[in-house]
Amino acid sequence: MGNPVLEVRNLDAYYREGSRGRRQVLHDVSFSLMQGEILGLVGESGAGKTTLSKVVLGLERDYTGEVTHHTIWPQMVFQDPYGSLNPRMTVGRQVEEPLLLTRQYSRTERRERVEEMFRLVGLDPAYLTRYPRELSGGQRQRVSIAAALIQRPKLLIADEPVSALDATIRAQVLELLLDLYEQLGLSYLFISHDLSVVEQMCDRVLIMQSGVIVEQGTVAEVFDDPQHEYTKQLLGAME
């Protein structure tokens, strides 16, 4: 592994709850994500996984502690590709949108870049003019991955990226993510409740319970010799 692309230190995060004030949802979270690493983040619903990803992305501001990026801003691949895409825009335009905002590329350059990205994720550029409703779930997730990669980030946060897909398509998208990881020299923060997927994809894993990282280590260490009772419960449910 190389140098860190992301460092999180002593992170506490809070949610506002109307007149009742703040509720703490992350407690003293610390970890590093290294260049070329796939780091899994595992926990049940409500454990704080998505909150952590939002803090890392700058979408949640109510926190204390340090979040240090050593690369350009990371991008996100969401669980529900249909929900993350605008139904009124063609998918080609949506992948192009970040390039439009930078104003650094001509129309021809943008078109070439988007076509290149579609091919990279296994989509024919003929799909550029289609709308999300005209694509399958797997194709929409490929579009979402293309949109996340169009600015060439080195860190992707994948939040349950295959949980909404059927088993066959899930395997194809996971294979695509691994191919892109190798081709583009990416790092991933891979969020999942599915331990079998984490075992397949990840180098190291963080186990989160109620906003606390209760265990971390290599996949082999954590899966073969879990130390925390919560980790043992999760692995027991996997059998």
C-alpha cells in the first residue's frame, strides 16, 4: 500500500433533532485509507456508515475531529442508481454535467470524454441519449459509476453499490468495480452490510456498531479471528 488518501481522526458527528437539540451519531472514529486500498465499512442499518460517508464527502458539517484528504475530492456511488439520476435528463448529459461546471473543456472534448467513460464502464456510447427509465438497474449503476469517475478522482465511496441489484448483475458490477480499481489506480471506501461481498472485495475492514468502530483489521484477521462480540454475531449470521 502507498500513502494515505484519507485520514479521519477522533471524529464525533451529530444530527439536529428539531427542538430537542443534537444527537451524537459518530463517536471518536479514527482510521486511514491508503492509496490502492479497498477498505470495507460494515455494520447494521443505523450503525452510522452513511453518516460517516457524508462527513467524508463534506455533506455533513456538524462534527468535531479531523478529516484530511490527500487527493482531489472523492466521489460517491450510491445504493439506488435510479434515485441518484435525474429522470428528466439523458444519462449522457448527466455524466457530462461535472465537466460543464468546470468550464475547462470544449464541447468536442466533453463528448469524447463521456464516450470514453461509457466504454470504460461497459456501456455503448449509443446509450448517451437515453433516459434512466430506459435502462436496466445494472446499466443505471454503470452510468452512476461513469458519473463518479468523469473527473478522474482517486477515491470512490461506494455506499451499498450492489444491494439493489439481482445476483447476476451484482456479480457483474462488482467485477467492473475491481477492473476499474486496477485500471485507474483507485482507492475505495466500500460500505456494505453484506459480509460475503466485503470478503470478496476488500483488503481491510472496519466494523461499526452504534457509531463506534468496534474492530478493524485485514479481512483475514477479522474474519478468521474476530475479537469483538458484535463482529462474531455478524459473522455468525453470515454462516
